[in-house]
Amino acid sequence: MKDQDAVNDLLSRTKAIVETIVDGVITISDRGLIETVNPAAENIFGYSLAELSGQNVAMLMPNPYRKEHDGYLDNYLSTGDKKIIGIGREVTGLRKDGTTFPLELAISEMEVNGQRMFTGIVRDISQRKVTEDKLRELFARTKAILDTIVDGVITISDRGSIETVNPAAEKIFGYRLDEISGRNVSMLMPAPYRSEHDGYLSNYLNTGEKKIIGIGREVTGLRKDGTTFPLELAISEMEVNGQRMFTGIVRDISERQETEEKLREAMRRVHEQRIKDEFIATVSHELRTPLTSIKAALELIIGDVVVAGSDQEKMLISIAHKNSDRLLLLINDILDISKIESEKMQLNLKRVSVRRFLETAISDNQAYAEKHHVKFSLLRCSKNLYIHVDPDRLMQVMSNLMSNAAKFSHQNALVEVLAEQRAENVRITVRDKGPGIPLSFQGRVFDKFTQADTSDKRQMSGTGLGLHISKAIIERHHGELSFESVIGEGTEFHIDLKQQIQRQGNQ
């Protein structure tokens, strides 16, 4: 009686276990027919035991798993070759409602009262598959991010040994992962940063005091080729499978530092330019006011000295008058240079007839011709040429070119002025028949404070700024100032400006 009670107790326990476990349990005859299923199996497939009992277990799988299962069982019964018996594998299950789902299946063999039977343990792994897919997607995204970000990412063991690096870190330092894996990360830093880094890590491991962990700082990196570069480093701590590790985020900041230095230099230049502009404006004003009065007074004195003064008085007054003119010219030129360099030169653009403009230029600069005993002549210019310019600034350029041509021409020579259309441009030319510009000086013609060496003192007057200013003015008009010179034959200066098409009805 006690034995029967023990058996009944064992049966009850076994039944309770089978009916409560979350995995489905299916017993199958040696012909693959379902004999029993536990509640978990009924829940997984959506069938009751009554619906499944006596049915081939293959009904719970869609093709091609259904045909494969029958084949495996027949092959085992015929040959004893176990292909699925005792082996867990993933298949696809088929529910009563026709839906399919990922299924983990393990079949074991048993013998009951001399009859061979099989037990199938089934588990719905749908949720696990979803989780695995999400993990795979997360891993793929993480890998894609690490592979494509511009910052270098280095994982380091708690002893400072390099474990992984991303492509950006390989590019930054010039090493491949297989060249640095397992080596101390301090190899990527020159002294003294190398010894400092080892000290920081050792101190943290011993005391827990964080000196560089979680703090971004600038250090110097060391590339494979031995060159160093500024590096931004941030180290963070993490735990992977119970092991303490560190992640180093590195960024090559060479370009950033270069840009910052350029910005600082530009700001210094702006500051210096502002101070210079203020100084020049103040000094020019303070000089121009008394010089204008001195020049006016000298002009009044000149008349009396010419009539009654001695030769020495005439010479001294003449020198003083010329020097006052030269100083006023210098002040004006320095102000123009300051405006050009600070990009404060304003242009009052107008539509200008080239012919009328050149006629005015010859008339306004006639004093230069008379002073140097030459003649200005408008050689040729169509009435239909127009340009869009600031006439006052362009006249400043023409005055400079014409006065230079007069200074460097022989007495009684002809200085020719002409204009012609060239494609979409208008070229204005001032041509003299002087000695030409020395070859040694031609490369410096447009430099500031430069004048050609000459034995003729009358040619040395001026500030040496005129051509530099003239070139800047023409370039502000998006034009070009150039020259051609032949030693012993003369020089031509060319102003090339965009032609403005004549509007209908305008002359």
C-alpha cells in the first residue's frame, strides 16, 4: 500500500511539473503520432489535446520542416542514424490559426512498457528572436557609428592595454588595430604625457581618485611616423561583464588650433589697423590744417618775392611752397592707403562716357603738361564707349598716370591718351615716349614707397604711393591696371574696365 502511495505521489509530482513548466512537452509514438501534450504546448500551438491526439506531429510545422521531420523519423527508424534525436535545433512552428513562429525543438527518445516513444520539448522563441534582432540592429548601428565618426574611439583595459580602436583612431595615429592591440595606450603619447598617463591610471586604481577620468583635456599625440600633434582626450569608465574598462575619445585638433591662431592673428591685425586708422586720421587732420594755412600764406608771399625779392629769397620761398604741396600730397596718399587697407574706400559709381571723361582729364591735368613742357593729346576714343565707375577716383588714377608720363617724357614730347573696346572691356591707355622703366624696377612698380632710380631730380618728386593707390582703386572697380615698357622707347599704362552697354536713347 505504501509503495502504491509512493507511486501515486511520484505521478502527481511529475504531472504537476509537466503541466506547469513554460516549455511545451509533446509525447510522440514511434510513428510520429501525438499521444499527449501539456498545457504549455496547447497554449503555444492553440490546439487542445483532443484536437492533437493521434495526429502526426508534423502538423505543427509548415513546409519544408514538415516533410523534413517525417523524413528524419523514417530514416532513424530504418537505419538508427540520429539526425535530430537528442539534438536541439531551431525550426518554424505552425499554430492552429495558420500563423508561424520561431520554435526551438529538442527531441529525446524513451521506452515505455517496451514501446519506443519520443518526447518533444518545444519553446516559442518569438520574443527572444525580436530581442536578438534588436540587439543585432543595435550592434550594427553602434558599429556603423564607431566606424564613421571622425573622433577616435579606443577601449582600454584596467591596466591601460589597448583592446579595440575604431577606423578614425587608426587614421589619426597611423596604426592598424593589430599593431597596437594589447599594448599600453601611453605609446600614443610622447613624454612627458606618457609617464603622466601611466601615473594617473595607477593612482586611480590604487586610490579611486579621478584626475583624468571623466575630464576632457588637451595633450599631445604621437603618430606612428614619430610626428606629434595637439590632441583632445576624454576618458570615461565602464564595466563589461564585471570587468572594469575605459574608453578614450580622441580628436586631432591641429586644424582647429590653426584656425584659432589665424582668428587671433586676424583680430590682432584688425585691432592694429583700427589703431593705425585712428592715428593716421588724427595726425593727418592735425597736419593738414596748418599746412593748408602755410601753403596759402606762401602763395601770397610768392607774388611779392617775385617782384622785389632777391634770388635767394625766391629760391627759399619756391622750395617751401613745393614742400608744402608735397606734404599735402603725402597726407592725402597715406589716408587713401589707410582706407584701402581697411577696405573703407567708398565708391560713388556712375555711368560715364569714356570720351568726355578723357577730354576732362586732359583739361584738368594741363598744368602737368605745361610744368614739364609736354603736350597731352587724345589720340582716339569712340563716342559710344561707356563705363560704370566712380569718376572722381578714376580721375585720381588718370592724374597719377598722366603726371608720371609728363615727368618721364622729354621736353616738347607728346603724351598720348586713347581708349578702345576690347571684347567686353574698355582699355584706357596713357603712352609716353620716355626712357622706359628699368628692368630691375618693373617687378616693384606697384609697391608702396618705391620710385625708379633716376639722375633727373625733377622725376623724383612724389610720394612713391601713387601707382600702388591707383592699382588698388582700379581693382576695387573689378578692373586691372597694367603696363608695358621698352627701354629707350617709352611706357604704356593700361586701365581695363568692364564696358557698360549703351542704353537705347542715350548718347
